[in-house]
Amino acid sequence: MVQQLVWTPKQSAPKAFPERQALMPVWGGVPMPRPQWQNIWKKKLPHATDVDALAYLHIPFCANHCVFCGFYRNAWKDSQSSVYTDKIIEEMATEAEVRTGEGKIRAVYFGGGTPTALLTEDLVRLIRACYQYLPLAEDCEFTIEGRMSHFDLEKAQACIEAGANRISIGVQTFNTAIRRRLGRKHSGDEAFEYLAKLCELDAVIVADLMFGLPNQTDDVWQNDIARAAELPLSGLDTYAFNLYPMLPINRMIEKGAFPTPPGFD
Ligand code: SF4
């Protein structure tokens, strides 16, 4: 986490489709010497919560790297779950001791990576630690971002019982052929059925869809929206595919394994 705070962008444009490039702040930077980490971290600690705020907990692991994704950082291993969870809880406890001010945390967001890759007991511990160490508002929105791999209904239910009240699932597309090419293991129908069951739980359920993916014609996109609309979701987030530099999909497009994605227009 400290490393990400101190990297500065220095990267080359993608060859495949330069007008679709965007930059990720964690790429191509220069790491700070280790002895400086603690000083920089202490300067960034939220000593005061004078106004209401949001809390974001980053879980930088994924079971596999979806080829379009610029957020992927580390391959998931079960052995990392309790170690990483312990570290975050330790950090929250330290921050709670030095925090001043009357501001409340109005929303908590577990993002990544794939927060739902954490083992159930660790997700539950982390949610409870937020209630213990963060000054949460009474009506705090508490979101767990995830994907259906490693997040069965029992795990989702455990998160809700621990205090999460909103679950956001990255579906991207219901088109099975595109999903598989992008590194998603489940079919579009499996994703649909999964979301239908998740919507029966007592939480706000939202899903993400992407547009502008290679091979995603207007018809495919229209079908994605239509299928999502059949579900009793509380919300749907749509966002554009960005051809970030250094993504695996860039190399695949350059080698002709994927067509060039459509332009933003
Ligand atoms: S899309 Fe989500 S699950 Fe896939 S690599 Fe990116 S962060 Fe991980």
C-alpha cells in the first residue's frame, strides 16, 4: 500500500490503439527507498476526521488476471488471506488511536483486486474491525466489491451478517465467448443465475458491465443491458473499456488475437 502512494507515472503509450490509452498511477514509477516508507506513511495517516469521509480498503489480489484489467496487482494464494487481513486490522487499530475530529465515515468500500477472494472468516473479521475502529455513521453504506469466483452465497451471507449492506459484482458482459477470451471462467448464463440468487439476499446488489470491448458489437451490448434489466438488481454501473498501456490485452491486439476495440464514439 505504501508503495502505491509514492510511485510516479512514467510509462509508454500502447502501440495497439494509442487514442484509447489512459494512465494508471501505479505503473512505471520509481519505488521509494524502504527506510522512507514509514515516514511517508505517517504523514499520510488520517490524524483528523474533521468532516465526514469515506473509507476505502484495498485488497490487491485476484485469482487470475482478466486480460483487460489495469487493477490487477498480485496472484491470489489462500495463505495470504489471514496475513493481509491482520495487517489491515493492525493499521486500522493504530489509526483509531491517533484519529481526532468528529467526522463520520459515511461509506466503506472494499475494492481491489478482488476483496471477495479473502477467506470468509477474514472478510468477516475485516468488516467487524471497520465497525470497531472506524467512526461509521449510523446509516453507513458498506460495499464489498467482488466476482462470482470464490464468492458463493454462504460467503455473501456471512458478509451481510457481519455488517456489509451492499455487494457489487463485476460481470462485464453476459456474452460467454467474450467472457472466456477476457479470462472469465463462468459462462454468461452462470453469471446471470448467480446474480439472480444473490439478489434474494438482504442487501443492495449492483453489477458492473463494460462497453467497447473487442468483439462486443452493438447487438452484444444491447443484449448485455437487456439481460441485466431482467434481474432485480438495485443498480447497474456501466463503464468503458480502456486500453491501458501494459495490459495483456494490448499484446493480444498487437498480435491479432483480438480485433481493435471500437472507438469511444
Ligand atoms: S477485473 Fe477484477 S477480478 Fe479481473 S483482474 Fe481486474 S480486479 Fe481482478
